[in-house]
Amino acid sequence: MTELRVEANLTDAAVEVFLEAAPRTVALSGGSTPKSVYARLAEVDYPWQDVDVFFGDERCVPPDHPDSNFHMANEALLSKVAARVHPMYDCDAEAYAKELGDVFGEGLPRFDFMFLGMGPDGHTASLFPGKPALDVTDRQVVYVPEPGLPPPHPRLTLTFPVLDNAKLAVFLVAGEDKRERVQQLLQGGDIPAARVKAERVLVLADPAAAQGLNPQ
């Protein structure tokens, strides 16, 4: 079952969950909501030298581009800690799958912790409604040529088999405009985010996104 926690301060809550999980393999998401979480994580005492950091998805843009997930995460966190960072910005699905294998070994990667977001159409990572990447089960990383939402950059994304194999997947969701999608996520509705079946799926939502919903 997908858990819901309603938190007035998403940053504090997300950092608390991260520290409780004490992950050594992490997948980061892009978007505005996690940026403050990453910045706070950069300030905590944590054995980052033991951590491998990957990305759930990335836009195919240079690493210094303002739309780059790496650019945001590097500015807030990665440039300030000693983690082993595995960026996606080369936009090479086969090479990234090999990099996953170098760290996790053969078979599906099993992430300790995945940060996930949810778009206004219910997408997560770069798994968009109606796109072929939704149904990929034989690859861990795929190229998404037409994501369907602005900015209109091609993308790279981890696939559902990888997301589903994570120990803990944490959605960070903020804003009244996400309320309907949060409800669908919790009820297993017909949106990509609701298809994530990690060992534990936790939704951290602010009061605006969770109004009228019951935390589990």
C-alpha cells in the first residue's frame, strides 16, 4: 500500500526519512520541490563517501543548462559532498545501464532510496502517459524522444522494473494543483506514478496537495 504523510515542512520531513533509511544507493529526481531537500542534505553529517548517486531521469541538455536535473542537484548538493555521482547527461541509455551494472552487479538494480516527483499529468521520472517507455520491461534505461511536456527536450529515464525494485520510493508533492493526482496515486488510478510498486512507497505531501485525503 502507498503511504501518505502530510507535512507542513516537506524539506524537514524528507531529510528525516532519508536519514532514517540511511541509504548507500540513491536516485535523485529533478523539479523544484526536491531542491531545498538536497540543499539541506548537503548540510547534514552523513557518510557521503559511501554513497552512489544516480538519477531517475534527465533531460538531454548540457550539464550546465538551466533545465538540467544534474545542474540543479549539483548546485544544491553534489558539488558539496563526496558521493560517487553517476550523471545521465550524456543521454546514452546503454552506457547508463552499464554504469548501473558496474555498481549493482547483474540483474535489476535495487536502490535503497529513490526520490520521485509527479507531474501535472501524473508522470514520474520521464515515464509519461501514453508513451512507449511505460511498457518497457526488458531494459533498465530508455531514451524518451518526445516527452509531451515543456520544456521539450528529449530525455533519458529509468524504467518501471528499476523503480519497482527499490527498497523505498519517496514522492515529494506540493501544491493544490497536485491534489487530484495525489488521490489517484493513493488509489492506484490510471497515471504512471500510481504504477510504482517499490517495496515501500511513501508520499510526502504538503497540506495543499493533500487536503481532504486521509494519511495512512
